[in-house]
Amino acid sequence: MMCVEVAIVCAKVAMMCVQVAMMCVQVAMMCVEQRLSYCI
């Protein structure tokens, strides 16, 4: 049971990490677009 609970917690943490990573990618894309517009 403990192992299953730990696995579930790990999965939730992993999902959070993925969501944060996606947010970081979106922000990075925004920054790149702004820089490109500035360069132009």
C-alpha cells in the first residue's frame, strides 16, 4: 500500500513539474517573439 501511495505522490509531482515546464516554455516563446519584434 505504501509503495502505491508513494507512486501516486510521485506521479502528481511529475505532473506538476510537467505543467511548470510547459509554462516555462510558453514564457520563453513569448520572450523570443518579443525579442524578434524588437529586432525587427
